[in-house]
Amino acid sequence: MEPARNRAEFTVEQPRRDRADRTRLIGREREFRMLDRLLARLDGGHGESLVVRGEPGIGKTALLEAVRSAPGPRVLEASGVEFETDFAFAALHQLCVPMLSGIDRLPQPQSAALGAAFGLSVGGVPDPFRVGLAVLSLLSETATKRPLLCVVDDAQWLDRASAQALAFAARRLREEPVAFVFAMREESDRRELSGLRELPLSGLTEEDARRLLATRVRAPLDGPVRDRIIAEARGNPLALLELPRTADLAGGFAPPDTTTTSDRIEAGFRARLCELSADTRMLVLAAAAEPTGNPLLLWRAAQALGIDIRATAPAEDAELLSVGTWVRFRHPLVRSGVYRSASAEDRRTVHGALARATDDRTDPDRRAWHRALAATGPDEDLAEALERTAERARARGGIAAAAAFLAEAARLTPDPGRRADRALAAANAKRDVGAVDVASDLVAAAEAGPPDAARQVAAETLRARIAFDTRRNRAAVAKLLRAARHTVGLDPAAAREMFLETLAAAVFVGRFADRPSALDVAEAARALPPAPEPARALDVLVDGLGVQVEKGFPAAATQLRRAVDAYVRSETDEHGTGELWIACSAAMDLWDGPSWQVLAERQVRLSRSGGALPVLPVALSYRALAHIHTGEFDDAWALVDEAYAIAAEVGVPGLVYVDVTLAAWRGDEQRTLHLVELALPDAIEHGEGRLVTALEFARAVLYNGLGRYEAALEAIRVPADLDEMGFLTCIPTEFVEAAVRAGRADLAAPVLERLAEVTRAAGTDWALGAERCARALLADGPAADDLYREAITRLDRTDAGVHAARARLLYGEWLRRQGHRVEARTHLQAAHEALASIGARAFAARAAGELAATGEHARKRTGDTPTRLTAQEFQIAKLVATGATSKEIGAQLFLSPRTIDAHLRNIFRKLGITSRRQLRDRRFAV
């Protein structure tokens, strides 16, 4: 439905404005200046997004009406509708209808996603963010001929999928001749639009309120009456226009009204409705219940009701609605007031008429929905129709709509067993959209059905997942474990998947999971029947992780090796990202850098190609950790920066553990400690033990780099005793260095022996090189010398660049202390150059200090001084250097090709080059 426009809203005639031939709203000069700046930028080929926010009646729609009249841009319109919040992509479809002919010109994945979202083609479930990228491309393509102005009214009622897609596009328009203006109620928490520039609308001043009131009431008013109307309106323009209709203009002696402005305005509309005939009221109710605003539907519904369509005329005369090309209400408060004030019987009557008026071939979903709201009791045929509607909605990505349809289907199902099954399906869908309270109620309804073992276990599993969603603590892990155990007898394959999920939850909780701990989960997983042959990679991984937790890494190394190899060799993209990050963690524990990088890169690729933005920050974080391992700090920061931006956009927590790790390796004390201070209290409060360990490790790296070994030892004491998955390659080595340099070799020795067991089982050059280096710290004389040399030789054969450089630093420090200054200088110079080029500033400074102690100064780096690019520019430059086109890069980074080209111009300017080819020979730094 198009926006409900307030055509008579608070205007007085003014001279023609520079920007447009339109009337100026009283008291909105500041707002018009902001809108004029937006339109001027649009004229110049640059986009901008603005959210106009305010209470009902404050003038949002009137401002949109004014900006629509601006000459120059082509205007596209959409509006959120209260009754369509569960219909995926409903509002987006309104906006895109005039551009649909351009879908075929989009890249195939984008055109497929948009086609599936709008029901134009059959395909997989479209991700809202891939749809958003398609919308961005469609807008960019359409705007090549003429600038676009996208106006979205009542954004508080946008369906979630539309809000995500529109916000995604709106954030990426700075280099496009496309502007967005959203209007949204003040109290609305439309998280998808957070971060966009806002234009808050406040009430009019008393002077402006008097001017506006004078436009409504021409006759002289008693001073007390006028003052009371102005006081009650509280600067709300719509109230100033509507209250005189119901106010006591003669005396003003009524008691003070304590209701809200919105309530009083809505009450005024209802009072106007009550003065109309029963037929007119019924047609207005039908219009309120039919959110598309299609007058043909209203006329057909009128016929079904046996009412002459001309009965709408009195409602139009009363300025409640207008019927033309579209059915438009005077204000959204009219629609809501009409619908809420109607009796349940009248609502069912109009929904029944609308169901009969809706074509089952072109709009079966809406017809089924009207039938459901018209139903008076159980109806299996209708329940089945709603179930089919839910399947179609889910296929379009309408999870919220599917959940609503399934809940209605459950309510209308006469058979108790089928009702319970449908309630459980609805509960799963409700959980998927974050409605956990409603999901819990539906689970209870499912559990109240006839006894059924499979359903009871499924309900228990869903309750456990909801518990972990709500609070990730040991109690939630216990519920997951119980559900996993109960799944074994019903579906062994699903049980293994459930145990992997439960084990991941226990690892996440970490030190805070006293009982059940990861050990309890592992013991239960180990008791599972053998997986059928050929075993899935997931089956091998579950078995290996169970052994690791129960008996330690050395006992599990062979099975974990098989699992990781299976994932690396796998040619399918069907592994979930949850599987992949656990497999990635296993590769890290195996000291297998190449497999770690392959699996981390695959996570990123799958998340990007699938448009799966909610899981992309996790994938980017694992890839960034791999870059830190290889000493590619700039690449790591580019991914961390992107992960933060995506996390903020999709509303998932930012993944601070990679940011703090990178800051520590860079020797950035201020940022590292700031991030620890921010994240540690929340991690403890929410029971995120894994994050606590990551923060403690980061502090240890920082303090070892700064040479403050006692502080490093104190930071890493607790995690050194935990032996947590994913930290086997970093915690022990950091602890040994800190302990030995702090004069506590007695603490280092037992940790070294545990490290040796792990590295022997892993058997890679990285593992054995790290172990030799740690052992050298505790050795003396020729034995230490041999160990350092072997460590460096082994590490040089790996991709662990940062660790090889640190091994040279430790060896150079040892040589200096042994009096071998000349040889020490060679290794310290090499360590300094490597660490400085990587960006490990604290460790590089440590090497420079040691060199100074030998009587030598660290050589300054030669060559061009790196130019400082932003993280995003750095990432684009790297991709361009590989030969990727702007369109290909845009698809990877969720940006339009025009935006990529704009960034590229900045990159060329900063680097002093003129072509893409020249990027291939450049070094660039963030």
C-alpha cells in the first residue's frame, strides 16, 4: 500500500521556494534546510539517507509530501503498514515495482534473490542482505538516467526483511545519485535503521502553534479556549488541526484531559466515524483491514458485504480517507483507531468479505490470511491452506510471515496431534525471528498435545536452544545436553549434530560451565553408537572432539587430523558455518596453518556468496586470526574493520576478541587495555568464558612485547591451566616466555611438558619449532643454541611469519646475554626488520633495544614510506591488484561498482598512481 498522505496538513501559502514549487510548513524552516542539503547533494550525484523521527501527528508525512514535490529526481515510494509487518519484502516490493524490468540486468545471484523475494521465480530462501545488495545494484542501475529519491513512510511498520534490505542499500549510497528519506515514529526501535542520520521532529513553538490554529479556526476564539487547545496539543500539528473539531469552543470548562496526544487524536477520528451510517462504518473497517490500498479489492468486498461502494463518500467528506487510485487514510491513527474500535464480529465479517474478494490465483497468501482472521472455529482445510502459505512465505525468506501463518494454522487445527505438530513448527519459526517469548508459549502448546516421543524431544530441544539464546550459561548447556541425549534413540545422525552444537556451547561458556562442562558433553558424545559408514566429516569431528575433551589432545590428534582433512577435501558447500568454525579451531589445535587458512577462507567465501551477513563477522574473524598468524596485520585489520561494520548493521555482537588480539600483537597498549576494560565485565556477566580467555591472552602478548613479563605472567596464569580448545598453539608458548623472563622457571617447566605432548602429537614444523623455542628458554649452553637454531629452521619452513620473527628475537637476546654480540646483531637485525614490517611494534622495539645493548642501531626500513589507506581502501586495493573488476569487488564487499570506483580514485590519489596495473607492484598499509 502506498503511504497514507496527510493532504490537508498544517500548511500556509508561502512564496515559491528555490528547490520546489510547494507550500512551506509552519515552523519547519530548519527541517527544510536539511532536506534541501540532501536534495542538493543528490543533484551533485551523491546519495544520503535521512530518518525523520517524531511522534504521531508531528508532521513526518507532511515533510515527505513536501520533499516528494522537489523537481529533478525520480521519486519511488513505499510505506510500512501495521497489518503487513509479517509479510516479508512487502514494503520493498512497493518501492521496486517501477524498476522490476531491470532485474534481468543484475548479476545472476542478485536477480535470483530479488526474484525469489518477490515471488517472481522459484529458488532458495533469499537472504535479506543479498536482496539488499540486489536492491543497491538495481537503484544504481536505474539512477544512471535520473537521480532517485526513495521515500519510505511509517518505517516503524516495515516488515523486517524489507527494513534490512532497505537499510543495507541506504548505508551504501554516498557515491550514488540515490537518496533515502524514512519517516518513523519517535518511540519505534527500528534497529535496522540505526546509524543513519536522523532528523528529529519536535513540537511547534507556541507562536507557530497559534499561527497554525488560526488556519483551522477562522472564527474568533475566546482566549482561554485557544490557550487550552494549544496547551493540550503540546505543539503537535495534527492535534492542533483535529482538536478544534471536538473541543468545547464555547466555554472550555471541561475537566483536563490526561490521555496522550495520540489517544486524543485517535478518539477524535473514532468520534467522527461514529457519526456515520453503519454501511459506511463497515466499508471504512474493510479498508482498514485491507492493507494494500487496492480500491478494486474494496469494491469487491463491498459487493460481498452487500453495500453500495458510494457509502464511502461520507467518510471522505469527514476527511477520514480518500478513494482514488489508492485507498488512503487521513492518518495511520485513523486506520488503527477504526480497526481497534470495531467489534470482533465486525472484524470477522470484513475479513470474510476480503477473503472472497481476493483472487486465490494471484494472491493466495493474503486470501488465506483473511480467511484465518474470519474463522470462528477449527477448520482443517483452512489450517492446511495456511500451512502451504507458510511454506511459500518461507521460500521467499518470509520467516516472520511463515511463523504467523503456522501459529494461525495451529490455532485452527481440530486434531490435537496435528495441532501440537503445527504449534512446534510455529515455535521454531518464531525463534528464528527472535520472538522467544511467543516461541516458548507455542512450545508449551505443543507439549500439551497427545504423547509423542519424537515431538517431546523436539520440543525439549527447542526449549534448550531458546534457553541458550536467552542466556548462554551452564544451565542452558545442561538443557542442550539433556536434549541431545534424548535425541540419540530417535535419530542418531541428528543426535551427533546436536552433540556438536552442545559441545560448541560448552566451549563458548568455558570456565563458567562447572556442571555440565565440556567433559560431560564429551563423555555423552563418546557413548554414541558408531556412525554409519561412510562417516560424515561431522561424525569424525564429533568423535575427535569427544576424545580431546575427555582424554586430551594427544589422544585425539589422529581423529582430529582425519576430520580436518575431510573438511579441507570436501567439495560440498553444505557444511554449516558452525561446523566450519569448530573444524577451523581443530586445525589450529593441530598446528596446521594451511588447513586453518583454507577453512577460514571457505567460511568467508560461503558467507559472502550466500549473502549470509549475520554469520559473516565470525567468518571474517577466523580469517583475520589466520592473517595475524602469518604476519599480515594489515589484511587482518581490514577484515576486523569489515566485521565490525557488518556486525553493527545486522545487529549481532561485535567480535572483540580478534580486535584485541591484533591490538596486542601491534603493541598498542592503549587500545588493548581499553578493549579489555570494555569487554571483560560483560563477558563475565554473560558467562562467555572463551572471550575471557582471549582477553587474558591478549594482555599477555601485549606485556611480553613490552618486556613487562611479570604482568604477562599474571595475565595468563588462569588460561594456562584450562587447556581450552582453539588456544593450544598460543597460551602455553606465551606462558613459558613470560614465566622464564619473570624468573619463574619452576612455573614454566610443567607447562612446557604439556606443550611437548601436544606438539609431538601434532608433528608439524610449526608445532615442533614452537616447542623447541620454548624449550630453549629453559636450556643452557650448547643445548639452548641447538634448540634455537632448530626452532628457527622449522618455523622458516612454515607460514607462521610472526612466530619465526619472535624466535629470532629470543635467540638474539640469548646470544647477547651469552656474550656473542656479533652473531646476536645478525639475528636481532633480522628480527627487527621482520617485526617492524609486520607491524608488531612492541616486539620490534624490544629487538631495537637489544641491538642498542650490543652497540648496534636498528636499521631503518628502506623503500617507499607506506601510504595510509583506510581499512576498506586497503581491502579494495588488494582485490584490484589481483585483477578483480569493480563489479566483482562490489559483490564481495556488498558495495556498488560506482562506490568501488570512487574508493579507487582515492586510492590512486593517495598512492600517486593512475592505473590498476600499478597497484600490483605497490605495498600499501592501513
